[in-house]
Amino acid sequence: MTNQSTAAKYRKVVANISLSLDGRVNGPGGDYDMGWIVPHAITSGARDHMSAVTAPATTVILGRKNYQGFGSYWPSVADDGAADPRDRAFSQWLNASEKVVFSHTLTEAQWHNSRIVAGDPVAILDGLRTQPGGDIIILASISLIKSLLQASALDRLSITLCPEIAGGGERLFEEGLPASAWVLDSNVATESGALCLFYDRRR
């Protein structure tokens, strides 16, 4: 069997992230300085984009911080009749999906369908690729996305480009990444002026 035919059976690994115009994933205040993202994440266009990201996926990859943050909010939204129907659908998808959590400190995964791992992300993702299922999506866990970019292990980038200059903070694309080529699959402008982009890796 050729490498090409083997790769065709592999599950796609997708990184989902929001970026400022100056390439930041957070602001100068650190990990939780993300208020500039919020107005662009709650638009109808952004919600539709998340539906497109998550529909093909059955496995979610999270770091500890996002696992705890998502887990404190999203599980109950599925049954909230006042919530936007797309938020309820996202919550239902999160609750039902396999959730793989990278952490060296968590000892218990309380969210349904969750498990904690502490190994090499690239090796674990390689193992997940060969298992049955849909896409594997990394939801905004920047350290994991960076390590997978460094290892050329991502197949798709889902980027919400916010029309904001953060003026500081952590960058997604650091110096020293291996060169790679990407193909624009789709781009949609939202009501807030953000651009929702899908890029597929050209291999």
C-alpha cells in the first residue's frame, strides 16, 4: 500500500483558533485577555462557521485550561431553551464527542466522554488518525496547535480573523516554524467584519 493511499484513510486534524490582525491569540494581559474576541464570536456568521467546523468532527482535543473553561460553561447549554439554537447544537456536539485532554496535572475527567492523556501530542494524534471516526479538532488550545504546527501535523486551519489589533500577547505563528503551503477553501465575512477562513494543507 502506498503512502498516499494510507494517508487517504487518515482522519483530518483541524485547528480552530481566533486571531487579531496583528496575529495574536490573546492580548498583552495574558491567557485570559481575550475580550476583543467576544464581539466577533457571538455573531450569526461566527456561529455558522463553528457549525461548519464541528459538523464533520467526532473527537475534540483540548488543553487543561480550555477543558476546564469549556466544561464550566458548555455542558448545560444543550438544555437551555433560551440559548441560540446553534449554541445548543454546539453544546450537544461537545457533550457527545470524544474529548481528549492533554494535561500533566489533572487526575480526573468529569465531563462525559473525556479522558486525560499526558503523552506526546504528535504521537497521540497519529494514533487517533488511524481509528474510526470523523475529523479531529483542536479547539483554541494554543500550545497544542503550536506544537502540531511545528511538527507539520495539521491538515486544516479554521481561523476567525478579528478586525482588532491586540497590541501585544501571544502569537500563533512564531519564528522557526517549518515552511508549508496552504490552500484557501472558503472565506466568509461576518456581521462584525471578522473573516472566517478555512485553509487546507497542500502536501
